[in-house]
Amino acid sequence: MPADSNRCERLLATLERRWSELLTSYDDLPDEELSETGVVGEWSVKNLIAHVSIWEMEAVKHLPVIAAGKRPPRYSVTYGGIDAFNDQMMARMLDLSLAETLDQRDETHRRLMDYLRSQPSELLATDERFRRRLRLDTYGHYAIHSAQIKSWRDGRIA
């Protein structure tokens, strides 16, 4: 049991470290720069924050399904694919103010962490489907967008 507990703690520490890296990637930008387009395509940092929140919401929705031994619906069937899902979900987020986007970011991340902390350590430590979905929707995703924001910022300085 201690091995599961240690592995679980390492997983949660990785998630929190990558979350912190994402927040740090933009935390010193003025509000107007958070809404500046062109970070990734036409997306701004604000759009990326909303996008990350969408995927954390998906984790909160689908991890319990996986934990119960079931399979979440496929995005290709339900939405016509991941890109279509992203487009549909982002369309709902575009009208949010920066403050609303940041509030949603904080609330969604809190809900995710509360859920994860309430799960048995053996689930987080050993269930490969659960861990894969968690990585894809959270800390693996954070790292991608942290790097994109850093690259955008570096390009603005050059």
C-alpha cells in the first residue's frame, strides 16, 4: 500500500508542478496582453486558459466513468472529432470576460483536485486508463500550452 501511496503522491505533485508552470508562463502579463491574439493561431492566452479549463472539465466528467470501469463516449462519434469538440466548446467560452475566464480556471482546477484527492491511491497509482486520461487532459496538456506561451513571449521579445 505505501508504494501506491507514493506513486499517487508523485502523480499529484507532477500535476501541481505542471499547473504552476502553466500559471507562471503568463502570470506577469498585463490583462490586455492576455487577450492579445496570435499565441497559437488566432488564440490568445485567455483563449488557452479557457481551453485548458474545458479539458479539465472533461477530466472531471470522464474520470469517474473510467474509474467505474466504463468507457466515456468517443469524441469522433459525439462531436465529429477532437477538433470539432474544441471548436464547439471554445465558441461557448469566447464571450466570457477575462475575470470570468480566470474564475472558471480556478473553480475547475479546484474541482479536479478535490476529485483526485478523494480517490483511492491505488486508482491513481495503478489504473493505466485512468492515468492516461488524466495525463492527456491535465498535466501533459498544461506542458504543451506552457511551451506555446513561452515561445510566443520569446518571439515578441526578439
